[in-house]
Amino acid sequence: MLGYILRRLVSVAVTFIVVSLIIFLMMHSIPGGPFDANDMPVSEAVRAKLMAQLGLDQPLYVQYFRYMWGVLHFDFGVPYQSPGETVLQLLSRAWVPSLVLGGLGVLIGAPLGILLGMAAALNRNSWIDYIASALATLGLTVPVFVTSMLLILIFAVWLNWLPASGWPDPERWILPVAAYAAIPLATYARYTRAAMLDTMSRQFVTVLRAKGLSERRIIFQHVLRNSAIPLVTVFLPMFIGTATGSIFVEAMFRVPGLGAYFVSSIEVRDYPLEMALMLMITFMYCIAYLLSDVVYALINPRIRIGGAE
Amino acid sequence: MPLVEIQDLKVRFRQYGGTIEAVRKISFSLDAGESLGIVGESGSGKSVSCAALLRLLPATADVTAAKLMLDDVDVLSARKGDMERLRGRAAAMIFQDPMSAFDPVFTIGHQISETIRAHRTVTKSAALKEARELLERVEIKNAADVLAYYPHQLSGGMLQRAMIAMALSCRPKVLIADEPTTALDVTIQAQILQLIKKVQAEFGMALIMITHDLGVIAETVDRVLVMYNGEVMEEGPVAQIFDAPRHDYTKRLLASLHTKFEPSRGDADAAPALQLRGLSKSFRIRRRRGLFTEYGAFDAVRDVDITLPHNRIVAVVGESGSGKTTTGLMAMRLTEASAGEILVDGKDISSLSPEAMRPYRKQMQIVFQDSYSALDPMMTLTEIIAEPLVIHRIGTPRERTEKALAWLERVGLDRSFGSRYAHELSGGQRQRVAIARALILEPKILVADEPTSALDVTVKAQIITLLKDLQAELGLSMLFISHDLSTVKSLTDSVVVMYRGRVVEEAPTERIFADPRHPYTRALLDAVPATNPRDKRERSFLSAEEISAATPRMTVIQTGLAPHPDPQLVTIAPGHRVEAIVTA
């Protein structure tokens, strides 16, 4: 197991380097730069000075290695959009709202989705199943900005129960968290229903019944444990996807989160921030998949304990 | 008061667009300690009836009966909790595929002890101790280790033993065995059947043996129920069923046990149609060691020589893992051999390019075991059968279709089947289509890889007859791969026995049955179930250690040959070779 984790960490490092190269090259291959004349009307001399100051006059490979050398020392540079702070400061400031709201969305949505999926699977083809499936389909098909608008319209405008903005006080969190929760809830409801139905159709469940085990024990010990195996693996990647903020949800609820920077850093050619965001996401996904695979192996004896005698 | 009493049981399955009558009307009873066999083909309702007795059927099943009693409890009206108490204690079941009968994420020990604890209040450690004793009673030697094993760590035979131990754990009054050996190799099947008989006597249980295999019936039960299409055709003592069957279906079933064929007439002098020389296959296996990967080799087939004369049928017999299928695939060049030659009419094809192989592909065809996955579900039967003609650019589309339809008739299907799809057919019908597709190019060599092992007995006999007829008509040379010695006996001219990737014995068919020399061949023959209850016998098995040992016992032979420490294939009579250690 340890050897496996080590090998995976090596592959994470390789992925990291490859992705950083691709992003860096793509970023610079888009025509234009941060100090183009129409965006920033400064004199030629000032622009040259600025470029030199930021190292943008150097050949690309020098820029790349400089940046990556910095990354190794946790120096991600200074964002062009907000020169008063470092990229790290900006990230740690802006990520908090995203992490709180998105994270809560997953932590609330996923368990609810599992419960909904279980209820659907245990009452297959009943009205519970149909309602659960309809909810799950809605959650997956309705775009999150529509969900957000509906939530604002209903709970803030019509009912006037909750504020329309989503930060900073906890009572303001409710609506954006609900918007974030929709997708994990829907995904988990579908996955859980499918996994449980699949497990329940397997022969060993008939055997468990034939042994005289109670239905409750069969469901809660055997069916759930087997169904959990595929569910565990989707959790972490989903958490990371959601907890890094959605530009739509954050724009709707005026949350000063990370989401907006994903777009703005590309728009204004904020190279250091863009690189930092992409590397961060890459790194987190790599680790998330690594952890998922480790957990998968731990709960699945077929992987944990190798082959047949 | 009988232990089981069933009167006028009917089971219907509701499904989209109507209902299916799985059990039309059956009645039977079973006394304590009695052994009853229920024999019938798939879809005859034999398993469904027993599942109904324990109320294990899905919610889509409508079960009605004048009487459905198990151990004095009315199953139809019993409450849920009462049913749970009844299951496992009044009647316990063992199932066909032991691999899928255990929950993969819990240990064997957990699953046996949880059964004990579901019915009795005992501590976990006491239940585990009992589980261990049960494993010992089903002759598992390392019972303490097996308790901590997960199902995937055990072989099919061992798992079926553990399954029996689990079934015994609540001292059931009747053991219902639903095709308990169908998924197992012949030698393992014989051991499991013997074990079931033994524990039945020791625990004083009644037994219901559900099977499609008359041999299993002959070996294990006193009374037989013959089912067909959801109804009981015939019922009686086992000897009467075998010696004086009254119903036509029973007679057909019995006849399928004794199919006889004319031996094929080949020309012994001519060059063989197909000759495999020193054929080997080793698979590379990766083993992880920390950051590095080590490569090892697994020899699936080792140095195999097989000769297939023109117009003959040669059987390649062996159990799972013996390398027989790999050998067949290599002979067809569907799997590349690691070493060795494949001679077709004396020409080595083992290293021909795909282009150069084309004319040979036309002469060599294969029929697989699983007809369902061997036929493209998106193509009509005509398209499937005509496809080889398309590939080899033979004829116009109209001629191809006509020829395909003619072949449909030739394999015993109506021309109207041409526009159907594979899923609309039964297993036997699909296998007929696969045969038509293989033979439409009129090949010289046919490899038949277990073509009947997924089929019901009567259907199996029909397919074998069809293959034999076509072989004689077309003068085919056929390599018939099988694990089933009884099929081989009536069909083939000579037999090659494979064990762990090697040929261990080879002889004309009569000779191998009359005078088997290699201990493994003897064990295989010994394991074949009796075809009549009168022929039941005690068996001597290769022990578990011998089965798992890298080299099984060898016949030691004194010949004029130079002595050799490694086992050699030695010719002991014309056409009869056996692997043995040659001593001075």
C-alpha cells in the first residue's frame, strides 16, 4: 500500500509538471498581454518598464522556470489585478467564502442525496421513487444560476424570509448553500439508487434472505456496505469541484469568493493568479483522486487483499 | 406430518406486457430425512418452486397454492418475522454459483457466524468457534484461516464447502441444493456431491436436490420429480425413473445420456489436417515491488503436441485452468503462441502475416461456448451467418442471403428466423446459428470450444448430434474442447487430456475410457456421475493437496528409454501416450 501511494505521488508530480506546462503555454499563446494599449493606455516606455519589472520581457522558458522556481518556494507572485497583496494572500482571502459555502453545500447535499437515493431504491417504482428521480433529474439538468435565481426570487423577494446576498453572516449562507447542494444531492440520489438496486439484485442478497437474516440487517449491513464502495469514490472530486466556488452562484449572491477570479484572471491576463489557480485545482484533484483510490482499496477487500489463493 | 407439503402451487411473474407462468401446478411432499430430486431444464420451474417455499421470490411473483407448508408453518400466510425464523432453520439453501453467493466485503467467518447469531443468542466468539467446527465438518483443513478469508480468496470448490457449512449452521431440517455443482469442475463436483450425502446422513436432514443433470440425481436421491414447463411430468423412486420411465420427456432425458455415434472414418496415412507442435503460451504477470515492477511468467500452455487427422474428431479435455481453451485459440491464431508450430496440411502458419493468413482463416473456424456474447446483438441472423461470405468477398448480396437461409435450414432452424435477432432465440438455437456461421465457408477444420456446456441436457444432445452429422457430411476435422467426459465418449475418435497446461495423456477414445493410465485421467473418469443409480460407487479422489500440487502423481514407467528425472510423454501403445517418469 505504501509503495502504491509513493508511486501515485510520483505520478502526481509528473501530472503537475505536464499540466503547468500546458497551462503556461496556452496562457501565453493567446494573442495580447496584460498591458495592451486599449486596456491600459500608458506610454511605450512605461509599458516596457512594467514588462521588465514583471519579467515579461524574458524568453518564455525563463519565465516558466522562474515562476515554477517560485512555486517550489510557495511564492506564486503578485496578482496584476490586485498588486497590494501576494497571490497567496488573495487566495487565502477569497477562498474562505467559497470553501464555507461550497463545502457546506456538498456536506449537506451528499447525505441528503444518499437518503433520497436509499428511499427511492427501497421503494422502487413507488411514488417515493418517482419523486426522488424527478428531483434528481431537476437537480442535474437545471443550471445552477437558474436554481440561484429561483431561490432568491422565492425566499428573498416573494417570501422575504432570507437576505438575497450570501456573505458574510451565517443567516446569509442558507440560500447559496442550498444552491450549491442541488448538484451533490441530485448526483448522490442517482448514484445511491443505482448502486443499491444493483446490489439488491445480486445473488448473495437472496442467500442472506435464505439464511433467515432480517431485512433491516440485510439492507443496513450488507447492501449499504457494498453500495458504498462506488459512492465513496465520487465524494472527494465532487467536494473539490464545489468547494472552489462557482462563478454563477457567487455572482448571484454577491459572494466575494474564488469563483470570479477563474474568469477575471484570464480576461485581464493576470498570469501569476491564473497559473496559481490552475495549479491549485490540478493539485487538489490529483490528491482527491489519490485519496479516493486509497479509500476504495481500503473498503474493498478484493483490492486490499489481492488475488485468490 | 410431512416436513414439506406443497399442493397445487402456481407461480406467475407479472412483467411488462403480461404475465409468465413459471409454475403451472405442482404438488409434492417431503418427509423428514428423505432425499428428493427435482430434475428439469432451465425454465422448468424447479428453482422457482423451492424459492416459493421459502418465500424468496421477488415482489413481481404471484404465488398461489392450496397448501404450502414448511415444518408445520403455512408459508403463504406466515408473518415476516416468522418467515425469517423459518429460513435457515427449517430449510437452508445452497446455490449454483458459490462465487456470487457470498457477500464480497465480509469474511467467511463473519458470514457464517452472523447466520448463527441471527437464529440463536450466542456471543460472537462462540459463534466463530462454531463456524470453525462447521468448516472442519465440511472437510476444510485450514478452517481457522478460512474464517478470516474473504470470498475471493477461495476457489469455487472451497467456497461451495463453506456455503454448505453456512447452510448447516442452524441445523436445518431440510437442505435445498439448487444446482450446487453446475458451476464446478467435474472432479470438484464429485467431491461436493459426496460431501452433501455425508452431511445429510450426519445431520439427519432431508434433501431436495434441484438439478438438470440426471447423473447428479442418480448419485444423490431416493425419489425423483421430473419437471417440464412448470409442471410435474413424472414422479417416482429413482430406480423406477431410470429403469422404467413412463413419460416421453423422461425418456428423452435419459436418451440424452446415451447418445451413440458411428466413428468417423479418416485417412490415417495422409498428412494431418492440423498439427500443433511444441505449442506454448506464457503470460507475463506484473508484480509490484515498492516503486518497481517485476515481471514473472505464467505458463498457461506448455509444449503441447496435438495431431488432428483429416475427417476426425479429437477431444481436448481438461478442467478450468488446464489451458485447453488457450490451446484452441492458439491453433486458430486468435491468440498468438509464445512458441511452437501450427501446421495446417503440413504448412506452418504460426508466423504468417494477417494477409497471408486470410486463405487459412477460410479453412479454419471456431464455435464458442457462450453463444450469447458470440453473436452481434445488432445484426439479424441472416447478416450474422452471411458475414463470413462478406469478409471473404464471396458471391453477390442476394447469393449470400440465399446461402445463409439455406444454412439456417441445414442447422435445423426455419428460414423465417433469418430476420430475427440473437436475443430472440434460446441458447440451443443461438448455438445452431453460431455453427451455421462457422460452417458457411465450408472450412476443413473446426474448433468447437465447449459448444454445449451452457445448454440443457436434451438440447445438448441435439447440438452434439448436429455437429456430428455436419462433421460427417462435410468431412470436417474437428477439435472438440470440453470438460465433460461423457459428451466426449460418444462423439470423438481420440482424447487428449490436459492438466495445468500440459498434455498428460492421449489415446483413442475407447482406450482412454478402458485403460486410463495417468492418475489425473483416472480421477477425471472416476468423477463422472453414474448414469444409473445402480452404478453409484465409492470414489477415490485426488486429494486437495494433490490437486494443488505443481506436479501430480506420475505413473512410473520402465521402458527401454533412457531414464529422465522430469516427466516425459511416453508411448505405451499405438496412439496412447502418457506423461510419466521414466526409470531405468
